[in-house]
Amino acid sequence: MPSQINVAIIGGGIVGLATGLEILSRFPGMSLAVIEKESEVAAHQTGHNSGVIHSGIYYKPGSLKARLCTEGVNALLRFCEEHAIPYEICGKVIVATSQDESAQLDELYLRGIANGLKGLRMLTGDEIRELEPHASGIRGIHVPSTGIVDYKTVARKYAELIERGGGVIHVSREVKALKPSGNNTVIETTQGPIEARLVINCAGLQSDRVSHMANAKLDLTIVPFRGEYYDLVPDKHHYVRSLLYPVPDPRFPFLGVHFTKRVSGGVEAGPNAVLALKREGYTKTSFNAGDVWEYATFPGFWVMAAKYWTVSIDEYYRSLNKASFVRSLQRLVPEVTADDLVPGGSGVRAQALGINGKLIDDFHFAYTKGVVHVCNVPSPAATASLAIGRHIVETVLQRDDDLLTVHR
């Protein structure tokens, strides 16, 4: 017989943990389990995050990303203060290096104002260099509310509080199937079945596969994009005082290679964005034929590939050629050289791709009987995690509040 609980959350990343924390905060005594296939929480996107506390300047006003980021950043900072988690509000400078980028820079500024950001300031080239003496640019925006934190530390604190509130964190327990059982769902796992009244699919890079287990009819698939970083050598950390970003290409949900201070010390440079050949593949040689076959047979993939093949080639070239990577960074900091950079970490982004070939830009959720599917929560999901958890709970209550009633 499967063990019976009220809520099961599939995925022990920062969004799944934040959702569990929200549920137990609202409904003390609710039986809840987080099911994670790795040996620890925050093993994938959360643990490979660059650590930026996003302000919300990039996102279309009125979108879920915009609303939940600006709500979430305040909740995150309160949480860090309450639990003595180190963070720094160091600010960010977004730099236009050519006249072609000027109009998009103005659009970002207007988005930031519409999203309620405080203290935004347009910069001349000289004013950029007052903030970032080694930077190059003709115009810029200062975003003083951007910060840095270690999201793995945040996620572990979420997990600790879940367990303190009576929830259970199951690690090394992979979900194999979802089966309806009356009003409940039986979750078949590698360590035996669990039956839950409500299942929340926060499986990140595996979220579409979990959705298929629940027979959800979703016109999307998860396409993994790997981002690779270099680290600035210690005697060149002074090149960057805060965070230094280019103007992003509006065609893509990526922000371009940039310089990021880390709260633990050091400066990262990157990432690029290459199509990964394995969903959880963090190296250039990572490959899984099944993962590639899955997205290559999805109709929308070839629509996307036909549209962006030249950009993809550029990204792969930059991945394989350090000199090309350095040239991208030199647009922001001309002094940086190949000798100033050593290989750093990498991450894999779970990016939802629609059947129409468009990369889904906003957060995206879907619902089947007794199951919430968190289908697309890329950056700024870590910043917005507490607000996302609140949004999921509010939506469940609106759709069927019985799903969050304690059944004993």
C-alpha cells in the first residue's frame, strides 16, 4: 500500500521547495513530501545559478515574470534578513556599446519604470565609467536594486524549514509514473509508491516528462540550453565593481555574456547559451541520444532551428573558441584578455519551446486533475521563488480549494 499524504511536490529545486514552504506556512499540519531524484536538494538549475537577485527590469510589464519578480525580490530579501543568509545589493550597469542598441536600452528603462523599480538612472558614457571605470559604453542604465546571493544556501534553508514544519524531503527517489486513484494520484517512485491528494510538478529539466506521466496535453517540450562561464583571475577582480551587462537581444530570453560578482567572492564572466546535447549535461562532451531525439522530433524544434541557426553557430563557436568568448567580453571591458580568464562553472537552463517554434518567454503553468504542472520557470525564478510558490497556492485555491484541505 502506498503511503498517503496531502501534497507531493516533485522536484527539490528552489521553486519546489518555496512552494512547499508556502503550503506549510499557510496550512500547518498538512502532510507534505518533496520528492527529489538526486542525493541532495538544489542539485541542478538552483545549484548552478549565477546568484543574481534580479530587479525586474527586463520583463514585459503585466507579465507573470514582471509581477512575480518584483514581488519575489522583496520577499527574498526579507527571508535572507530573517535567516541571516548573506547577500549584497551591489547594483547593475546595463551598457549599450553601439547606437544600434540605444532604442532597446530606452525600452528597458521604460519597462523598469513600469515595473516599479526605484532609483533607475540613465547614464552617459562618462557616467558609466564613474560607476565602472573599466567599462566601455556610449549609454547605460544604472539599476541600483540588483544584488547577489547564494541560491543553494537559500534553497537549503527552505528545505530545513519544510522539515521543521513537519514536511518530508525524500532524496535519491526518482519518479517513474503517475497513476490516478479516485480523487488522488499515486506516484510510483524508485523507493515505493506515494499517494497524494495534490501533486505539484516542479521537476525543472524533467518537467515535461512528468507532465506526460499525468497525460497532460501540452504543446511544448523542454529544450536544454547550457551556459558556460569563465572566472576572472583574482588580480583582475577590480575590473568589475558590481554587475555589468550588455543590452540583451530582444529575440531571445537570454541576457548575453556579462560580468557577475559572486557573494562568496570572485567574478564570473558569461554565460553563452548553447543547445545542450543532454538535459543534465554540464560539460561540452555531455551527450544523451534519447534527450536529443526527444527535442529533435518535436515539430517546433525545427521551426526554431530554421530561424536561429546562424545565432546557434555563433554560440557554439564561442563555446569552443576562447578568443571569441573574450571578444564578446571586451565589448564591455576592453582591457580583459584571455590570460585574465580561467574556466569556471556551467549551468543548464530548462527552456520551454512551443509547438509553433517560439521559445516561451513568460512563466507558464498548466493543470490536470489533481496535478499542477510548472512548465516554464527560467530566470528570474530563483529571485521570484517565494512569489511563485504563493502564486501556485493561490491558483490551486481558486481552482479547487478542496485540494488543500487536510484529509486524514
